[in-house]
Amino acid sequence: MKINIKPGCGNSPKIETIKNLTIYFASYDLEKMQAYFDDNICWTLVGNEPIIGKENFIAALREMSDNKASELTITSILTHGKEGAIQGIMKMDDGNEFGFADFYEFTSAGAKKVKSITSYVLQYP
């Protein structure tokens, strides 16, 4: 997978965590990403019912894993306290392209465990 990251995206440990999680997500590297999830993680893909619990989240990602990203562009990552956000573009193996924004909540400001993710995804025409 080709990865493009805007300069300046990587100045703190939490930014680095969000960047890595996004790369793992785009490539469906479930083994690496699940270590970052709280057992009661809640993932909301806006427009769908929330997925609650690490096992359910991993199962949902497994179902989606047949179409990996061929290119990931990260345009910005922001963090403050126990929250963070990332936005970018994913070009998929099947040729589709999506703009995305993910909003993370960690279990605490100093923690590396993700409590919740809210994802906004828009397919480009």
C-alpha cells in the first residue's frame, strides 16, 4: 500500500498512535490494531448501528477485509486530551475512492487504549 502523509502529522505519541491505527485499518492488519482497543470499544460508522466490544469490532473488520486500500493519504491529525481526529483519502483495490474522518476517544489523556471511534466515510463519484 502506498502511504502519503502530510508533513507535520506526527509530533506526539497520540498522533503517532492514530496514524498507525489508520494504516493498520486501511490494510486490515487486525493483529496489530486490536492491541490498541479497549475491551468495550464502541465503533460508530455514521449511518449504521454502533458496534460494541472488541470481538464484535474485529469481526466486523474481518467481514470488510477483502477490499484493502491500495493508497492511503493522511491530510491531518489533531489531538487534545483524551481525544483525537484524523482525515484523509483511501483508494481501494477495487478502484473506489473514499474520503474519511475518524474521531477517537481514548480511555484517558495518557492512555493508548481506544474507547470509541466515530467514522464518517464518503465515496467519491
